[in-house]
Amino acid sequence: MSKAAKTGIAIVILIVIIIVAWVIYSKSSGGSPVSTPTPTPVATETPQASASSAPAAQAPNTAGTGLSAATDSSNTALDQDSTAVTNQMSQLSTDSADLDASLTATQ
Amino acid sequence: MNTLHSKIIIGASVTAAAALMLAGLVSAQTSATAAASTPAASAITGSSVSAADRAATAAANRQARVAARMTTAEQKGVTAITKRVSDLASLVTRVQAMKNVSDSQKASIAATIQNLSTNLSALQGKIESDTSSSTLRDDLTSITGSYRIYALVMPEVRIIASADRIITIAGMLNTVAAKLNTRLTAAGALSNLSDLTAAMTDLSAKTADAISQAQAAVAEVTPLAPDGGDKTKMAANTAALKDARGKLSAATTDLKAANKDASTVITALKKVKPTATTSMGSTTGQ
């Protein structure tokens, strides 16, 4: 093998070593800043309505529902209470209809 | 955006028309001049102008079609956002009417909903100013994909609100049950006492189950988060929402049965002469 050929091979090996070293260095330092594509901004994931506010089981709040006084067990009071419960049941039906309507929507 | 698109369309149309008119005039003038000299030259010039006209017209038409499509898509997006913002506003109203959550919790939920509404309004502004069809397409997709107003937020909050009312009604029926127990105790031995007692037992069981079902429904939907395009997660969310809905249906059935029990006992007690233990108090307007 001629001296020129040996020199050529040495140069090629040197170049390969330099390239390998550069690649290793690039990876360890986070990659080339030139060729990294800018990620397309995506819509921020929307926080869902927090429902950490589970209604309490004990002593439900019945204020403003039309119930008579808790100590009044007269017929009149019971009639009033029945009407109040019926009204709330009616509003629950509305709630259910709204809920069903929202569930039928897909997106 | 509408204005911009209109300008683009009108501008394109005007440009095309002007080009056609100008080309026509030039063509006619050139043809007339050339016809006076050499018929062969006239034919060549006329053919060249005509090809340019067709290219200009085709380009203008393409531009107009793209602009029209963008306008239509943009209008659909604005309509979709407007409807969502409106529905979110009604949702806030419903949240404020909830009775069994604290004011701070209600404020937190309302603020979350309001935040969604604000983000949607910002998205609407972006859509209205989009000039790239690909950007517009991405923005339109994000109306549904990123927010899931109808697929998650609305049903989730509606479930919580319904559960809240169920618990309120159960509380009301429990209050009524306490009064009925007082009346039954005062009434003493009744011929149908066992039936009434059974009704009271059922009433109590049904209200307890209604509360339990409502709480389970809330617990089920609380951890749900937007799927962000993950179909598996979306399917899981949908399944959870439907299951929670089933729990609320069961709770509603419980309440109807409990209310029927209460009505049965009330009807029976009305036939019993009131005793001294029966308070004839006034309404407090609770």
C-alpha cells in the first residue's frame, strides 16, 4: 500500500471519528438547535369543572324550598310540604331533561 | 374575517372582471388594428390574450372559492362557539342555585366554567382573524377537541347539579318523615298502622338510597378530564357519564317512591283527628 493510500485512509478514519464525536456531543447537549422543528401549539387542555364539591349527605340544605317549619306537623304544614316536594320533583325533571340533552350532544 | 373575506372575494372578482374587460378591450382594439393590416397576426394575438384571460379567471375563481369556503367554515365555528358560551352561561346560573355546596365551591365551579367561556371567546376572535385555511381548520377542530363542552363539561356539571337537587329533595322528605313519625306516635293505635309503618320504613330506605346514588354519581364524574383526542379516554368518560346518569335515574325512582310513601301516610293521617301533641305552627319560609 502506498503512502498516499495510507494517508487517505487515516484521513477518512479521522473524519469518521470527528463525526461520531460530534453526534455523541450533539445528543448529550440536547440536539442540534438548527434542525429541531417548532412544535405546533396545541390547544391547552381545558380543566374540567371541578366536582370536588360533592353535596354533603348529612343535613341537606332545604332552605328556600317552601317547606313549612320543621316543628309544624299539622295537616296544613304537611300539605305545604307535599307541594314543596312536588315542586322540587318537577325541577328535578327539568334537571334530568337538561342532563339528557347534554348527554346526547357528542362534542 | 367576514369583512376580510368579502374584500378578498370582491377584490378577486373586481380584479378578474377588470382583467377581462381590459383584455377584451385590448383584444378588440388589437384585433381591429391587426385586422386592418394582417389577418394572420390578428389570429395569433387574439389567441394569446384569450389564454391569459382564462388563466386569470381560473385563478380568481380559485381564490374566490377558497375565500368562500373559509367564510362558511368560520361562520360555523362562530355559531358553535356562541352556542357553547350561551349554554355555559346557563350552566353557571344552575350552579349558583345549588344548595348543598358551599359558596366558595360554587364560586370555584362557576369560575372554571367562566374560564372556559373566556377561552372560547378568545378562540372565536382568533378564528375571525384567521387567514390561513389550515390554521382555521385547526382552530375549528379545537372547539370540540380541546374543550369538550358538550361531551364532558355540560353533562358533568348537570350531573352534579341534579345530584344536588336529589339530595335536597331527600332531605325534604326526611323532614316530612320526622313530622309523620310525630303524627303517627300521637295517633296511637291505628287499624292500618302496620301498613303506614311499612311505608315509613320504605320512605327512609328510599331517601337513604337516593342520597347514596347521588353521591356515587358525583364521585364518578369528579375525576373526569377532557380526553384531548384520546379515543379510549373519551369512551371511558362517556361510559362514566352514562353510568352516573343511571345512578341519578335510580335515585329519582327512589324519590318518587319515597314521595308516594309520604303521600300515603299523609292521606291516612289526615283522617285521624289531630291531638294536642300536634303543633299547628306557622310557616317559616325556609
